[in-house]
Amino acid sequence: MKRFSIKLGFILLVAVIGAVFLNKYIVKDRLTFYPKYFINLGSYLFTRIENFGGFVKKIENFNRLANENDKLRKEQKEVLNLKAKIDNLENENDFLRRAARVSQKFDYPVVYAGIFNLNLVPTGYNVLLNKGAQDGVSEGDVVVTAEGFLVGKIQKVMRNFSRVLFVSDSEFKITVKVMSSGTAGIARGALGGGMYLDFIVQEDEIKEEDVLISTGSDLFPPALIIGSVDYIETNTTQIFKKVRIRPAIKDTQLSRVLVVKMK
């Protein structure tokens, strides 16, 4: 009995909605044999169904837009990833072209490397390269940029990375000379102060902006660019001038470097 009532109710509902549909879209409101309240009820139900259908369409449209948005985001990420790879290849090719010119000046083999850490700690600079013993890097090897600017020398070597003694580190020293006059001295690291040039007597010819290069008389190759004279303090009561150096690498973005194998 209960099932029959449900079926009957469903049939009546379909009949009402069908009549309203017929009256509204087929005969254009000309049906007169249905009671007004019957038509009104049907219209109400039909409108609700139409509204529900519109709501469902909106949900479907929202889902479609969300999927399209997802797809566009993925495509955008792929484009950005591809662009990053292209930029990296272009930078690497540019580095290799410049590095090839510099490496020709050395009588030693070179290893191309990348700096993955550079920061100043209380004990000095902490500079790490992504190449180590397995790549043929050894302690004492010299690190330079593709322009021939001195970065430092290998201080400690692990299997797949190595630590660099930076030019501005207080432990770093190298024999240098003024490129234009030949005036020579010892350049040493001064952490945040850059570098200082020692043993320059008052009579030595030197001026601000003079370029300093390695002499090659120690464990470094000759003609490496160290930096330029940044400040000179002269005092006739002292034997030596106080000379400060601005390291060349201070004006360079360090990422890829060359390790000159000295052994």
C-alpha cells in the first residue's frame, strides 16, 4: 500500500509538472480545464526544478572553470620551469666561453665548479664548492672566476665538495704587484674590510684605483686580478703606507668558478 501511494504521488507530480510545461511552452497559457491552484502548484514546482537545474549547471560550470584553472597553472609552471632551464643553459654557455679564454693562460688543468654557500661567520668566510676529491680537486688548488679574478684557494677537500679560503679571510695572503708600476707587496684578507697591502714604503709608487695582480712568485699563478687600491694613508713618521684593497670579486656575482689544479 505504501509503495502504491509513493507511485501515485510520483505520477501526480509528473502530471502536474507536465501540464505546466505544456501550458507554458506548448499552448502558451491557454489551458483552462485545470484548476488555477493546480496550475499554480505546478508552476511553483516547475520553477523550483528549473532553479535547481540552473544551480546544477552553475556547479558544473564552476568545476569546469576550476579544472581549466588547474590546467593553466600546471602549464604556467611547465613554462617557467622550461624558461629556468633555458636561462641556466645560456648562463652556463656564457661562463664556458669566458672560462675558455682564461683557462688558456694557465699551464695547469682546470675543474669547473659552482659555489653553493658563501657567508661570513665569526671565524671568517665559509665558502663551499660543489666539487671535491672525486672530481680531482686538491688542497692548495686556486679558485678564480671566468674573468680571472682571484676567489681564494682550496683549504679543505671532502669527497664531493670542498671549502675555499676566501681572499678576504684573515688567514689569506698572496704576493701582488701594481700592474702599472710594478710596486710589490703582500696582500692579506681583512674580512669585512676587504684586503690590506703590506710592506709598501712611503717612497713606493702607488695610487688609488691602481689594479693589483698576482706576481706568480708564490703558490699562485701570475697575472690573476686581485683588486684595486681603495684607500692610501701616508704618514712620514711611519716606514710603510697603509693601503687598503677592494677585492675584484666584491663587484662580481659569484656562482660558477674555475679550480686551477696546482698539483
